[in-house]
Amino acid sequence: NEVKSLTFQYFKLCHYQMDYEGQRLCERLYQLLIASFTIIGFVAGWFTQSMKMMMIFFGIGFAISSAVCLPDWPFFNKNPVQWRDIKHAAATSKDPASSAKAAKKVKS
């Protein structure tokens, strides 16, 4: 029960929503981190002739990229999507029936 309340409090504090530019940045960071640590791990494993060393570097890269990319950090939401108002969207609709209904609602 205590774990449930702590989890709820954590998610209540971290309620950011990643925008489209943030998704692009997150994907690029993930690819860059994984590729970098894979190459470094391969080179380190080659010189030490150790598969274990290569897998350690890959695991460290995976852990770091997960810590950077999995949470919804605030810097992933620098360009939030601006949604239109419902009244404005209905008034500018190309469908005459929905425009007439919107006009009646605005008059009422």
C-alpha cells in the first residue's frame, strides 16, 4: 500500500507530456548513446580480447540511454502542441451542418 502511494505521488509530480520535437530529440539521443557505447565496447573488447568487457560497455550504454530517454524530462517539452479551441474549430469547419450547429450554440 505504501509503494502504491509513493508511485502515485511520483507520477503526480512528473506529469510532463513529450512533444513531437522532444520525441525526435529523444530518439536521436537514444541512437547516439547506444551506437557510441557499442562502438567503444567493441573496440575495448577487441583490444582486451574480452567479450565480457564489450558486454559491460553495452550494458552501461543501455542503462545511461534508458535513464536519459525513458522518463519524461521537462526539456523534452520545449515546443508544446497548441490545440485550437473547440468553438473556433467548429466555426471554421468546412462542413456547413457543423458550422450551422456551432452558430446556433454561440447565439444561445
